[in-house]
Amino acid sequence: MAMEKKWYVLRVISGKERKLKEQLDSEIDRNEWRDVIIQILVPMEKVYKIRAGKKYIKEKNFFPGYMLVEAVEDKFNGDMVQTMTGMTNVIHFLGKDNPIPIRQAEVNRILGKVDEMQDVGESMSEPFLVGETIKITD
């Protein structure tokens, strides 16, 4: 019998997502919850910026203040939820004490958008995007 995995939304203090992901991962490993909590995702997108005439890529949160947690629905219980929501910089799960999973269609849309952003950054051989305003300096 395959366990059904669902995605849950965790609200956190904006700007603390990366640090919190590391803390949550170590907490999950320490408590041996890896078989229940599959992964924690901080949706990121690549943003192109120009500084001093050079173009560079910066990763930016796609949903500031939110993280996605993939967990086995039947085993994701109160102890895990309380431990995660009791950590510093965590506000609560969507659904407070009883986390509500989001629909698979929403997850696919979010993950598809994140994958699309990753692909753009890696396949960019041209220094400029189509339709981008440029300034000729030399």
C-alpha cells in the first residue's frame, strides 16, 4: 500500500526562509522523521540585475514568507506539527494546528513555475532577453 504524499504550506517570517529550511532539515534528521516528511521546498526564481554595467543573476523568493512541506498525509501528526510551528521565525501552517494540504494542481503550478525559472537561467546564452530595454554606452 503506497502512502499518499501531500504538500502543506508553512508561513514563516519573510527573509528567513533559507535559514529556516536548514534548521527544519536538521530537526527532521535528528528526530528521524525523514520517512514522513519527504522534503521542504523554498520556491525560488532567478532575477536578472545589472550592476556597474555587468548583468548578474540573483535568486529571489517566489513566495516570500512561505515554504512548502511534502509529507505523508496519514503520519504527519501533531507532534511534528507542534515541533515545526514552535521553532523561531515560524508563524503557522495553513490550517493552524491541523494543517490542510493544498491541491495537487496548485503544487504542479508552483513547481512548474519554479522549474521554468531554473531553465531560463541555465539556458541563457544571450546576455539579454527579448523585449528587454537596453542602454548603449559604448
